[in-house]
Amino acid sequence: MSTTYRPLPPSAGPDPELDTVLVTVPREPHRRPRRVVRLRRARGARTGGFAGRVIRAGALLAFSVLFLYPFAWLLAASLKPRGEVFDNALIPKTFTPQNYAEVWEQLPLLSWLWNSVAIALLAAGAVAVSSSIVAFGFAYFRFPGRGLLFGLVLATMMLPGAVTMIPIYLIWKQSGMLGTWVPLWGMNLFGSAFYIFLQRQFFLGLPRELFEAARLDGASYWGLFWRIAMPLSVPSFVIVFLFEFQASWNNLQAALIYLNAGSPEDFTAPLGIAYAMTKYSPTAGGHGDYQYVMVASLLVTLPMLILFAFGQRYFIEGVATQGRKG
């Protein structure tokens, strides 16, 4: 028990001279200082956080090794002589860097790289622009049946590519475009349902007041798209461009269908690597010089690595903003 003096409130009694009262209150039980508790909790949190960081770092390291091992093996195989290409050792017993000089004489690698770059640029640019135009129409304009029409566009993503492969081939055959680059990027002029969806989600996040103010200033609908929507949607546009560039760069099927009848100099990089595999295969009369195939495969991956190294800021920003809706 503890004793303390407290002032007497005015309503306590009629005696004005009595200004204090003796109050006996029970002593509060002993409590642990809050600072000690907080320090102990913080110490426990730091311990748990350190363990969590170690686990995360270990998991990331394991996945990094898992994904980087094929590239390390490819690099090692490209530096081995013919008899050691398929050895599992990551360090070659005999380094043969001359493989990188000889591959340019063995294969038209420069033509393959140029063809792939040109076709990928055309395909990515065509689908990025066309999909942006369609997406802006779905995001800005209000018209009856807009939701139904947009649903039909998205429904086309459920169609397997094999369903439309033969009709598209017949279209290009009747057009006389077989053996040219046009079939590899011409269909992208009509947009892509997936990219239309991505771009529409970005346009929906833009303030509509910007477009209304521009309309009051006399801007046309085309001006709204090129002068307002497109400059603000650079991250989304770039991510569509990167996705399609990668898809076009790795598109072996289309190149095999439309370019296989031409000369090897007209091949794309994936088709050229498939051609090299056949050329050096012993069953096809080759000598098993697969080290040149490894060199070509490694060089073909470099443009994509460079592209994503310079475009990763737009790539991350574009992915992070696709789910936003205004």
C-alpha cells in the first residue's frame, strides 16, 4: 500500500479550508520495464530476420545456379575441341578459342543474326503500334457492345496456334509471300489479343480529364492517342515491344514453315542453328563438329541479353503497372 496526497475537488464538502485529502491506494504490481521488453523483442526480430535472409539468399543462390548452369555448360562446350564437346566438365581440358573465329567461316552466322534482328524489329514494332491503337479505342471510347467485343477479342487467346496455322499458311501461299519475311511479321499488323489487354489496362489508369481537356482545346482523337496516350504509356509500350521481340527472335516454327525452302543465308538464327545441327550430324554426312553449333547458340543469345539489360527498367515498370485500372 502507498499513501499520497491529492487536492480535494470543490464539490467534495462544505468546508472551504480543507483543500487536501489523504488517499490510500494499492501499490501497482511490479512490471518489467517496457524498454527491456522492446529490446528483447527487437533482438528476437533481428535474429529471425537474419535467418529469413539466409534462407532467401540460399534459395536464390540455388535457383541462380540452376538457371545459369546451362549457360555455363554452353560456354564451356564452345571452347572445347570436337572430341570433348559433350563432356560434363565445365573446365575444358584443351581450350580452343579458335572456334569463335572458325564459326564465321563455317556458317553464315552474320546473315542469320541480321535476318533475326530485322524480322524481330518489324514484328515487335508492328504489334506494339497496332495493339496500342486498338487498346486505346477500347479504353477511351464508350459505345454499345464494347464489353462484348472486347470479350470476343480476349476469346481468341483460347484458340491454339495449330488451329490457325493452316489457314494462315494458305493465305500467304495464295499471296505469293512464301520464302519472304512478310509472313513472319505481317500478321502482327492486326495486333495481338494479349498485348491489347495489357495496353488497355494501362490506358484505363490514365486520368480521363487529360483527354477531355485536350478535346476542349481542339485535339482530334488521333491527336489524343499520339500526343497524350502514347507519351504516357512508354513503359507499357516498351514491355510489349520486348515481349514480342523475344517471341519473334525465338520463333523457329514460323521460320521453318516459310523460310525453309530458301538458301541458308536467308534463315533466321533459330532456323540456322537447326540447320547447323543437321549439317554437322554424322547421320547426315557431317563430322560431328558440334563445337560450332555451341558457339553459334551462345552468340545468338547475346542480343537478347543486351536488350533486356538496357530495357529492364521499362520491363519492371511496365509489369508493375499492368494491373492498375482507373
